[in-house]
Amino acid sequence: MEQKRFNIRVYGLWIQDGMLLINEELVMGRKIIKLPGGGLQWGEGTEDCLKREWMEELGMDIEVGAHFYTTHFFQASAFDNSQVISIYYTVSATKPETITNHVSGERTFWVPISEVSENTFTLPIDKIVGGMIRAKWG
């Protein structure tokens, strides 16, 4: 019997000049629209995780701001036998002229905050956050 486990994810909301930075990734053959970030590693705090993920994916140093949201319900992973817990923070950085995603098969781009909603994102927790972003900044 496969052991049940937690899958803790940490994501950043970078809103600047009326735009939100989002990622498009291919995960197990499925296109996912999400916020930049990723999985917490053993021995790492959530803010350190977020900084590491942004550096790995985008080559960017970020400042982690306020906590925005943490999953408050059970969510099974769409990809494995785990329970997903997602933690979201606001982030800021010096905006480069172009943003390059350093992970093969991924792209990162800006979306007008006025167009962000539950339907912007693919996965259930992100959909809730999309609605919250729209309610707060849209």
C-alpha cells in the first residue's frame, strides 16, 4: 500500500503596473497555467523555497512580501497520491525588460490583472486564488 503524504507548494504573486506574472508548464503531458513557484524541499522554509524556485525557474532574486493564502481544504494531487497544500505570498523584484523561463517547456508571461479570474488557472487551489486576486486587485 502506497504511503499517503503531503505535497507542499509555495507560489508568488507578482503584480506590477496592473499586470500579474504567470507560468505555463507541461506536467505529465498536461498544460498547466499557474503562478511561479514550486515544491518545498526538506529543511527549507516556505520563503526560502519561493526564492529558490524563482531563481531556478526565472533567474530572479525576489523579495517575499505578505502571506496571501494557504489551502484550507483537502485537495488530492492531480498527479500522484498526495495531499496538496499550497501557500501563496506576494513578491516583488526589479522588473527586467524581458523575463526568461529557464525550464524547458515552460513559459512565463504577464496578464492584465483585470483579466485574472478563477478561469485563468488550471488547478483547483489556483482557481480559488485567481478569484481572490480578482476580488482584491481586479
